Amino acid sequence: MERATAQRTAPTGFDVAELRTEFPILARRLGPHPLVYLDSAATAQKPRAVIEAVSRFYSEGNASVARGVHRLSGEATAAYEGARAAVARFLGAANPAQVAFVRGTTEAINLLAATLAERVEAGDEILVTRLDHHSNFVPWQRLASQRGARFVIAECDEEGELPLAEVEGKLSGRTRIVALPHVSNALGTVLPVSEIAARAHAAGALVVVDGAQGAPHLPLAVEALDVDAYAFSGHKTYGPTGIGALWLSPRLARELPPYQTGGGMIRTVGDETTDFAEAPQRFEAGTPAAAEAVGLAAAVEWMARVGIEAIAAHETALAEHAVARLESLDGVRVVGRPARRAGVLSFVVEGAHPHDVGTVLDAAGVAVRAGHHCAQPLMRRLGLPATVRASFAAFNTVEEVETLARAVERARDLFRGGRG
Amino acid sequence: MNELAELYQQVLLDHYRSPRHFGRPAGAEREAEGFNPLCGDRVKVYVDVEEGVIRALGFEGSGCAISTASASLMAEALQGRRIEEFERLFAAFRATVTGGAPDREVDLGKLAALAGVAEFPMRVKCATLAWHALEAALHSPAGGTTVSTE
Ligand SMILES: Cc1ncc(COP(=O)(O)O)c(C=O)c1O
């Protein structure tokens, strides 16, 4: 590994150089450059503990969950339910039965939009935010249009904050659902979820939180947030793709109808009607992604071992440092100034399109996201076609921020004199 | 950094900063939009065709340096050319930016400045966006269409 990126630079808690050795992919070089991976908000890299847990499941414990009397099936079932308990602990949820495994945040939100559909009537309102990812925006927009409900957007301000007064102003007696992100994937804003939830509940609405960027970047106590549903994706919390979790309040866990139907989610199937299983099995039709669940459990346990508070503090410190370093560059503008920022930031370079900046950074081994970040409604509001986004994980270092800043400087110089 | 210098040549940067044939030419009765949903780039191409000849060609849109310069250089290269010439030029251009073997008979002219794209497979769609739009505009009856890269 490159010495320059392997310094012991964590401002808090853990030894980053040591931790980096747990990520096999960080040994990769891109041409002459070590990989500088600043795209964890899209998907995080995986520590060996996760890769090995998945591999071990397939090598030693693979069988279908809750389907057989043979010993392996019993072990696989125990591993899968053990994973659910680990995810519940990670979320700060007392009862694993309120945690359903899903493919990811997108599936979780679609599950909610489908199973809440009957509660939304013509003339009702669904409130989302300008900061939402398409996956917490489009399902609600579609539901509203299918049910003849009003689709209302709470606007963010110039800083990328969602003012409480704005939410209060947009809530009404007809608001049935309030959907919001815990952390904006485009700007890094941490939203005041419990304050918003209190107001939404007072108005009689249910609160759905897209935790795709909350789970990787913040310590969670989902019950204290006092929301009705909280979704996240395993692949962004150092776990495998194809697995995520949806936490449901006791009431929703009890009341929501099935999403998909089929095997695994039934009690008895008659010729005429079927009796469905209780939560969480009611929401898990079909053979579950057991290896992925086991991998996700390994990931959240790994995070807990490193220390979630320490990871969060490390990432925020890196992001704040990157904001300051990038803003010190003439011609570079950081987009959004949230008072509370998780490990994500967006910026633009004068005269250079974000894709071109992305390519210049890539040539220096720096992986960032350039584009609309699945947040076109927000990009429209910001008046930008796209931004460059850098996002930080436990394994990133201050030296990598420096590599980023130097590559951004090079991009700026290359395009200097370009169209503004 | 040599690959970068190859990619962002002066000709390309010049056409990005000052695109030629920007806007809708008078008499352009056909148009099509190229859209890359992955990145949100949009290029709208306007063309006036008479008896198989491109009388006027212009474009509008917001995009990266590569898609903008490619549209500008394409518009410059094709004024007054026949549709068959567009087809041959597009084939040769596409072969060049994808690292294939272009038809040696075809002279790319200034479009050769985009040859560096071949080293950046992630950017091929930027380079060909306006070309796909022009192809759609030429093949569709009068009126607009949108072609998507995905
Ligand atoms: C805030 C946010 N919500 C939702 C998603 C969708 O997650 P997934 O694609 O894993 O379903 C993402 C990431 O892509 C995200 O960042």
C-alpha cells in the first residue's frame, strides 16, 4: 500500500492505516495511482470480515431458510434470523420482528408505497422533500397520481437545509404520509428527523425515512426518532448488494398488508383464501437472500467493532476538511452549507462540467460521482445540471482529501477560460 | 496525465468554450434530442435537409466538454454534405472513439481531435450523443424525437 495514503490520520478513535488493510480492494492501483475511493455514498467497499462471512456461508452453511427439516436448513435459518437480530441491534430496535429484509432502500420504499396505497384517498396529500433521492420521490409521486392525491414538496433553502417552518407550512389535515431522507445523498445535510416526525404526527401523518445515507454515516436509535418506517441498503453500510432492511413501527408491522405473495409469507393456503404470516415474514415472500443477510450482519457488526460514533466523527471531519480545502481553491464552489453534515459533499468547478472533472479525477485514481445523484428535482432547484460528489467512509484519509484537492485544481486549470 | 492531454486537446476545448453552429438554423424543419439519462446531458439537433443534402445543421443543449465539442465539430463537418456522407462519417467516427478500426477512406478532419475518447470508455456515449440525435432527426419524418443512450 502507498505510504502517502496509509498515515495514521484518523482524528478520532481508530487507526485508519490499520483499518485500511482490512479492505482488499484498497490495494488496487489504477495505472500508476493507488485507488482513492470517494464514492461510498453510491456503494461502500467491503472489509474482509464481510467478504469472508458471505464466502463462509456458501462454503459451509448454505441451505434454504425455513424450508426443511435437515440440519443445514436449520443452521441457515438460525444464521438468517441471527442476522436479523444483528441488524435490529444496529438500528437500535428492541424487536427483530419489526425488521424485514428487503433488497435495499428502493424496494423498501416501493413496499411501503404499495402497502400504504389503500390509506391514501383522493384529495389526501403526500409530502416529500426537495432533498429526496428519486427512490423516495418517484414511488410517492406515482402513488399520489394513482390515488388522486396531491403530491407536495417541502423545499430546501440555499444552504441545503430543510427548515422546520417549511415543513410545518406544507403539512395539512390531509397529509397522510411524510417521506424524507435522514441524510441528503447529494449535499450531505443531516435532517432533523425527530423534530419533523413530531410535527408530522401531530398533523396525523405517517413518517417514512429513507435511511440509505443515515445508516452508513450516523449512529442510529431508530425508536427514539419516533418515525413509522426506516429503510436502508446493506451495500452502503459495507455489506453486500441485494440486501437491506426496513424497520417498521409496531403498528405498521401489525397492520400493513403483504407486499408480494408466495412462499415463505403464508400460514395456511386454502383453495379460496390464504392466511398470511405475521411480520416480518409477511413482507419476505420467496427464498430469502440468506448469504447477503449474513454478510450484512457481518458488516454492521464490523461497524460496531470499529465504533459507529468514531466512524461518523471521522467522516464528518474529513468532509469538513474537504469543504475548507476545496473552497480555498479559486473557481471551486461547494454546493450547500448544511449546519450538520454527514460524510458527503457536492461541488462544482467554474468552466468545467462535472463529468469532465470526474474524468480528470479518475485519471488521478480518484473515484467520485459526477452527475445528478438521482436527485433531479434538487438539481433543478439548484439550477445545476450536475455536481461532483465526494463521499467519505471509515477507510478514507486526510491525504486522500489532499489528492482530491490537487486533482480538482488540475481540472480547474485545464478548463480555465472555459464557459462559466 | 498523457491520456488526459490526448483527451482534452486544444481543438476540443476551443469547441467546448465557443461552440459553432449553436442554436436553431432558419429553415431547420427536423429536430431530435439526444439524452443520456445516466448523466442528464441533453443535446438537441436541428437540421434542414433538401434532396438528401444537409443544408443547415445546428444544436443546443447543456453537456460536458466532450458532448458539446463533438456536437460542434459534427455540425461544422456536415454543413452542405449528403446524408450518405453523414452515415460514413458517423461510422468512422464511432469506430475511432470506441477504439475500433475506422474506414481509412474517410477523412475525419478536425473530428480526429476526439480520438482520445477511445482511452476513456466511460465517455464514448458523450462523444456520440449528438450523432445519435442527428441520425434520429434524419430518419424521422419532420417533427421531434428523443433518442436515449440507455
Ligand atoms: C438517499 C438515498 N436513498 C435511496 C437510495 C437507493 O438505494 P438502493 O439503490 O440501494 O436501493 C440511495 C442510493 O442509491 C440513496 O443515496
